[in-house]
Amino acid sequence: INPKSITIGQLYGEVDKISQDWKDGILATVLRECTKDLTETKHWLLLDGPVDAMWIESMNTVLDDNKILTLANNDRIPMLDSTRLTFEVENLNNASPATVSRCGIIYVSAADLG
């Protein structure tokens, strides 16, 4: 998922302007599907794209010890121990210290990539 290629509503979810019904976004839908699988299967969600304060700050509830995604409609989606989030970013210029401190970081230099 490239979070910058879609709107925040498309990523997390939003209220339909006509029906006033809540519609989950892509990340919320995928995370809900992962919570339905109670087997030992590992689920890896890859968010590949620039870090932007608008979308990454909403991930802080998932990245802290609670591991719960809280949506704008107050739904709470727990992230199971079998689910992992991976962020592939060019830099962390727009990430807050709170976000960075919640993540394990692996740096690969351009020279190592070839």
C-alpha cells in the first residue's frame, strides 16, 4: 500500500457523504481481515511510500504497546501478534520522534543497494 497515493479516507475509512454510512479504507479492511485469521499464519502489511505526518500519526495507536488501530468513527481494530507492519521509506524527515521511537529501523545505504 502506498499511503501517499490515496486519500486519508481511502486509507483508513470515511463517512459516505450521501448515505452517512461509515466505509472502511484499504488499511482498515486489510487489518480486519487479518484479525479474522486465528491460525498461526503470519500476515505482513507493507506500507511503501513517503512518510507524511497526516497518515503516519494515525498509526501511533497501532505502533504502541496496545497495537490497536483507532479509526475516526471510534472503531478499534486490534492487531494480532501474527500481524506485522513494514514501512519502506526513503527518509524519516516528516516522522515525529514519537513515531520513530515506536519502530525498529533498518538502514540500507544506496551503495549497499547497488
